[in-house]
Amino acid sequence: MPANTARGRPAPPDNGLLLCRVAGVPVLLSPSWWVGAAFIVLLYTPLVTRILPDVSIWTGAFIAALCTVLLAASVLLHELGHCVVALRLGLPVRRVRLFLLGGISEISRTPATPAHEGMIAAAGPAVSVLLAAVTGAGWFALEPGGALWLLIAQTCVANLAVAAFNLLPGLPLDGGRMLRSLLWAATGRRHAGTTAGVVGAGLVAAGLLVWALLGLLHDVDDQWLRLLACVFMVWFVIAGASAEHTAEQRRSRPVRVSLAEIMRPVLQLPAESPVGDALVAAAGRGVVLVRADGIAVGLLDQSAAERLATSSPQDPAEHAAEPVGPDTILLEGEPGEAVLERVRTVLAWQFLVIDTDGRPCGVLRREDLRSALRSRDRER
């Protein structure tokens, strides 16, 4: 899944309740998940009491709540399937979020090949099918009619539904990404696959609305739960397809920006240097802060350093450092399209530029790239 981007200085990545970290990737529970969970419990409780007539309304609500938690766990495992494969392919994952009735793995970089995109997309449904198989075996092994039987049965059905929905051939669903990877491989043009995925998204949205209306017309037991889920899924598909289309249009535009022209000269300073002295020495250059053992601790964050220098000018400059990681390193000869893609998908204020020998040769600041792009637009 594509990562979100921010305008201006990037916002902190943690937005929600931190549940855990998997391979260093934060797993967050969005505030909207609680809203979706409340609606599911409200609409699913009457269905539980009809399937299990001997239980009270409160017991039915408790079972519905457990079903909601198991659904969230299933969605999380689905997303972790994407996450693990992306990490194995060398693509950084910013975070995994659970929200309303679904989840998303925010991968910080676009897959470089059709095969990589297809593998990452297929991993989630594969996990859901495996979970459905395991819970399905338990479903048929238990005596029908008990609360445990219903929980396992609903978890099996939920995983089948998650797999089936995500395999539909429309962006931003996994099926749409798999379709894009196939057309990308066949034509050599990623744009062709994105166009097909956007068209598929329109068909998926129409099909979901028809399915919801049929439920209302035939007065099925779960008609309101189905309507709620379909309305949300239609919104998710349309919004996601629109975002994918916009992002693809941006990628297809030529970016006439030379990294060498807009990066700032780089200065290396000891990490323990007083922050006030580091600001004076910087003089508009990018500053790499290096410890005595030769390890770079990060790039001097100008704004943070100015705030720190106001109150404690003798504090070590590393207290105002922005970490340097694989995502925030650019190669000197990278084309403008690759630079723009990295800056759009990685939440960092500045990027370290290295030469072919791996030595720092400059610093690219987000504001400098934005100014250069505005200048190019005015020249057209």
C-alpha cells in the first residue's frame, strides 16, 4: 500500500494506539477502528442471538465484540503478510494501521519491478486463505451450536471474505495491484496497469452497491451489516483508486530537476559539538553529525537546533539530529523521478546525498526541492 505524504514538515508517523512492533514496524490502531467496531457489535448482536437463541442480549453482544476483535486480528495478519514480503524484498515499511473496517501497510517506496509488486500484493490474500483453512478445519470439527463454534465459524468466513474482497481486480485492492503487475510485465508500462486497476475499481464499487441493495430487497438477516460494510468499502475503493491515479500521473510527468543543482554542500561536525557552534558553522550547508567512533548519528535539524540553542546553546548538537537511514540516503546520480518519488513517500525533512564511493557529498532539503519544482513550473 502506498504511504501517506504530508505537506510542509512531515507529521510524526505515529497516529493512533501503538499495539506492537513487528520487525521494527509499528502496528497502530486508528481511532476510527473503535467507531467501526461499535457499529459491528451493534448490528451483529441481533444476528448472534438468532443463531444462538439460548444466549442473552448481553452475551450476544460479548460474542459480537469477540468476533470484531478476531476480525481485526485477521486483518492485521493479512497486512503483516504484505509487510513481511516487502521487507524481504528490501522495501521499507513505515507502519501498519488498522482502521474502521480494514487495514493498510504503508510501504515507503514503490516496488521497482512488476514481480515485486505482484508478490507483495499476493502475500495478504495468501495469509487470509491459510487462516480460513485452519479455522475452517476447527469449524467442522466442533459440534454446531455453541459460542466457540460460532466464533471459529465467523473467523473462517471473515478470512474468506477478506481474501475474496482483496482479490477483486480494482485498485487499491490486492487484486488490482496484481492486475497492474501483470499488465506492467506484459506491456512494460506501469501506467497501463494503473489505468486497468482504476477501471476495475469502478466495476468493483458498482458491484458492491448492487450486492448491498439486493440484501435490502430480499430482507436478508445481515442486511444492515452488509450495507454498512459495502458503503465503507465503496468509499475505500473509490478514494484509493483516485489516489493511485493521481500518483501515477505524477510519476509519468518528466521531472527536470538535477540533484546536483539543488542539494546543499555538506559539512561534517563532531556530534558532541555545542549546538550553537554547529549552527554558526553550518552557514546554510547540510551538517552530518559524526561520533568519535566515526558513526554518523544524523543530520542537523535546523529548526530543532535553533530551538535548542535558544535555551541551551552548549548542549551537544546530536540532541538536534534527524536520523539517517536507508530511506533518507540518495545517490548523487539518481534521476529526478526517483528523487521525487523518494521525497514524496518518505517522511523526512532532509536527505543525505552520497557519491559512488559512499561518501557524503551533499544534503537535499525538502523545501529546496519544492522551490525548484515551483521554479520549473513557472518556466513552462
